[in-house]
Amino acid sequence: MKTNDNFMTCPNCGADLPIVRVHRLGRKPSNIGVNNVCDALQNSSTVTEAAIKLKCSRGYVYKILKEFGMSPKTLTKEVHSVK
């Protein structure tokens, strides 16, 4: 299968077919790392405050922490402020 910039050759029939580029629908994924989330939580008293600083949702903060097996209670300044 040989390719050109705009066409590729079909391996079965040998015809030149145009390459179709598909663009992603919806929002671009946030690429906020776990280190940035942890730093924001350590400098914040609530998850909401950290999410506002990172310009993302609270759900995204919880999702990142869950992926790494962490709890927001251990990272925030005031343990009792996380609900």
C-alpha cells in the first residue's frame, strides 16, 4: 500500500483512492496532568476552587484523582471543606 499526500493505492484493486481526513467532533480533550491537579488542590481549600483555577470542571478533577487512586481530602488545605 503506497501513499501519496492526497491519495493512497488500494491493496486489493490497485486503484488510487483519495485520503479522507476526519476531524474530531465536540470539545478538544483537556490535557491537564495529575501534577497540575495536585498543585491546584494543595493551594485551594475546595475542589471547586481548584477547578476554577484550572479552568475545568469539578468532575474532571475527580476523574483525574480517581485514575491515580487519590482522594481530594488528602490534598486540600482544609480537610473538612471538601464535600
